[in-house]
Amino acid sequence: MKNILIIGSTGQIGSELTMYLRNLYGNEHVVAGYIAGAEPKGELRDSGPSALADVVKAESIAEAVKKHHIDAIYNLAALLSVVAEAKPRLAWQIGIDGLWNILEIARENHCAVFTPSSIGSFGLETPPVMTPQDTIQRPRTIYGVSKVTTELLSDWYFHKYGVDTRSVRFPGIISYVTPPGGGTTDYAVDIYYCAVRGERFTCPIKAGTRMDMMYMPDALHAAQMLMEADPGRLVHRNGFNIAAMSFDPETIYASIRQHKPDFEMTYEVDPLKQAIAESWPDQMDDSCARQEWDWEHHYDLDDMTKDMLDKLANRLL
Ligand code: SER
């Protein structure tokens, strides 16, 4: 990869991925793609090039790709699960019509493409424990439907046209930088903000509901590692199960209480979030990623808790 375009560079994952890749490949080689109204600010704006790159305006992507001689695109444009249920048409336009635009431009300009899938691509009929790489995917959220389509369309472009598409199924991603918006797993981010501010946390997910989660540094590393992986070893393409930790609200609460014994949590279950959470795996089997491109995670729950509390205290207090 010589020149990279990040689509959605001001979002939850994009903001950190842009800086991570600039550190690895050089600032001038990583272009922060943005949409009107969400322009990069601060370090993101000042440390390297940026370009308008709106997935629903194909010409903006084509222009950015040509101008910056892009050969790899990280496509992070998406609406998260809860917000997508409220805006399904927009979720599809961004997730699928947008992906089509990107894949066509990638085909014409010989770019590799990374478009994340998610635990949301699974559904109630999927085996929830040690969810296999290749298994039933019948999600009932529009987010999940668009993620399964993302996987299939990305595979199709690879088999039909040789476009180098690769992706992972991200668990819920936890970070202290850019807050997520409208996801089912967001409670596991919000809980740390409350703990650091000394507020009681009201949990929207029932005790006992486990989901796969991952700390942002592992998620960034996974995306970059997969894009650099030897294609000759890849049996799969879109998208690899990747796992790091799996917990329910009681477990993350207990992890935080080791540092903040007075922290309080109560429950007010959100029926939509709960139904979505119950349809997602408890814990994925990521052995294919480990075998095919040496994926490994570095943070478990307690490592993450310590780091989140330290970093958020620096930012918020
Ligand atoms: N974090 C996403 C969500 O909760 C799942 O990939 O919507």
C-alpha cells in the first residue's frame, strides 16, 4: 500500500485508524476522506492530506482516488445498528449503494478495499457460542442485512474482477477518542464515561447478555494486518471473525469496580437494543483469522478497563 484513502475518517473507527496508518506509512500517504459537515479537525486535519469523499457521490471518491494516486481504500462509512433501524433507507444507501460506488472505482483504479463487517451479520439461528467462520447468517436488522450484503458483494468483486477486497467482522469496538453513535454495543463505552465522571450508569442491556467486544488498538491492528497479509494464505476474504473478549454488563461492571469500588449501575432495558443483542453471538471462533493471517489480540477486559479509565480521566477531568 502506497497511498491510502480513509472513507469516514472523522467517525468512531476512522478518526483513530487515520492517525494509526499515518504513523505507520507516513502522514502524506494517508488521506482523510470526509463528508460535508464532518470535516477533519485538529490533529487529523493538520497532520496530513484530506479530501471530500462521500460514498453516495461517486465522483467525489473517484476524484480523491485519482488526485492522491490511491491504491488502498478503507471504507468505514456506515450507520450503526440502532440508528439504522430508524433510518433503513439511508443505512442501505450508505452501506450498499456507497459500497458499490467504491468497488467500481476500485476496479477501475486497481485499489484494494477494506469494508468492515460485524457481529451484526449474524442472527438468531447462528450458533451463539464459538460461532464458526462459515455458518448461518440470517440477521433481522437492516444493519445486519447490509453487512451480509457487504461481505457477499465484496467477495463477488474479488471473484469476478479480481478486486483485492478483505474484511473482518468487528465485535463491539471500545475506545476513549471518538464516541460511537447509535450502536447496540455502545453501552460498553458509555459505562466508562459514567465511571470516570462519578455518575451512576443506567444499563440498557440485560445482565447475562454476552457479546463480543474489542479494544480499539486491537481493532486498528486487525484491519491493517489483514490488508498487509500474504494473499496466498487467504482462504477467506470477506469477512473474518476476530475476537478478543466476550462479556455481559455484570462482568464489565465488576472489572470497573476493581478500580472504582463506589461505582453504581442500575438497569433500564431498551427493548430494541436487547432484542438486537440477543440475536448476536456470545463469542465468535476466530481461528481462521489466526491461521490465515496470524491475527492475535493484545487486550483482555481488565487490561482495557485500566487503560480506558486512565485515558478518559486525562481527557475528561
Ligand atoms: N458496534 C456495532 C453496533 O452495535 C456492531 O458492530 O451497532
